[in-house]
Amino acid sequence: VVCAVYRASWHGAIVAAKIVRCLSEELFQWSVDEGRLAMSVVHPNVVKTVQMGVDLAECYFKDGVELDAVHVLWILQEYCDRGTLVDAVERGCMRTHRHIHAPPDMMAVYRTLKDIADGMAAIHAKGIVHCDLNGRNVMLTASDSDPRGYVAKVADFGLARMCHGEEMAPCKTFGTISHLPPELLKDQILSAAGDVWAFGVIMWEMVSGYRAHLEKSKEGIEVLVMSGKGAMTPPAHVPQAYKDILATCMLNDHKARPTFEELRGMFELAILEEGSETFS
């Protein structure tokens, strides 16, 4: 698959145009499934897929050799003008002031995590497992009505699949290695609970300011997580409620992790408590 994303215009609106060139029928069907799954979820915290279409039999050149692209798929999506969550975290946007060592702005962190939990709850309600939830697949878009000035939206259904209950993944490293849960790495078990583990990794990244396992090799991450020691501990200065939520998301027993519906309630309560402490 050869993929590129462009800023484009569609009926007068700015959109993100994802152009996917597929060199096999299998890859083409996978990409079509991505578009269909994305279009099936309509929620304020999920990047909206506006339209998709197919161009047939485009010629594609690689290393001077002409290849036949079976199909060219284009997917038009809502344009998010504030970049990815990873970029925002690394710029210090989740801190009281923009410095890596500044304390996290817990209200902004909680609200952003609730956005993600809201979007993921809608995705799971459709029987879809995202399979690649990470900070690069969470987009931020400007919002005048939100005190943060933005809202977060879950994006990229490239690895998403329908999954009711549990099933076997096509391979054990199905997703972004730094965010993969132990049951997937050990037993190739794919379920909605795997997305919750990945969410726990995002929680750690948002308050630490760093990307998870950045200095570890792929093999080193696998050994750590499969040994049962993959759960991440947030900095000491974050609220105990935050530590407790993160810990439940990264339980080694995937059946004991909360659902995103339950996480929504946890963050609603955390936002209320954080607000009361701010004004007390």
C-alpha cells in the first residue's frame, strides 16, 4: 500500500484527502474496509469520514518499473487543524506552561482523555476494535466553545476490525508495538480490552511528556510486556485518582480492565473533583 494525505477542498469545505494506492486485491479490500468502518461511526470525538471512492487501474511506477495498481482509493475526512495529540504533548500543550518540566494541566489532561474515551466508547458500541490507538491517531481540532480551545478526536481505522468478544489476531504485533497489550503479544488475543491498554499508555505519555518505551527495542518491549511488567507508573505528582485509573487500564488480566463507557464516568468524576479543588 502506498498512502499519502493532502489538504484539499470538498464542496467549499477544507478536508483531509487520504489517497491509497493498492497493489493487490487483498490490500484494496482492507483499505475499503477502513473507509467503511470509519464512515459507520458518527460521533463528535471521532474524525468524520465525509466520502470515499475508487479509481480503477492506475499505473504505478517503482524503481523505474511499471506496476499495475489494482485500485486507487480516496477517503475524504474532516480536517483537524491542531495536529496530533503526540505533537501537542511534546509542545507542552498539556502543561500549566509550555515547558517539559512544568506540571501537567490536569483539567486539560482529563478533558482530553474524556474526549478519547467518548470516541472509543462510540467505536466499541459498533462492535469495532481500533487496534492502533496511540497519540498519533488522536487528532486535535480547534473549538471556540471548549475552554481548552480544542477537542480531541479518534482517527485512523487502518487496522480496525469488527470483533465481538475475542478473536485471534492475524499476528502478535498487530498495531503500534509500544501500545500493544500482553494478551496480544503472548496469545494473539484481540479484543476491545486491548484498546483500553493502549489508552493507559496514552495516559502515561500525557503526564510524563515522553513517548512510551522510546529507548527500548521492539524485542525489549515484547519481553517486558509479556513478562507481566509492562504496566506504566505515572509521575508521583499526579493525583491519586489518575494513578488508579491508569492502573486499571493496564491490568495484565484483560478481562478485568474497565470499558470505555466506564472510563467516561471515571473522567467525568475526575473533572468535577479537579474543578472543585481549583476553586476551593
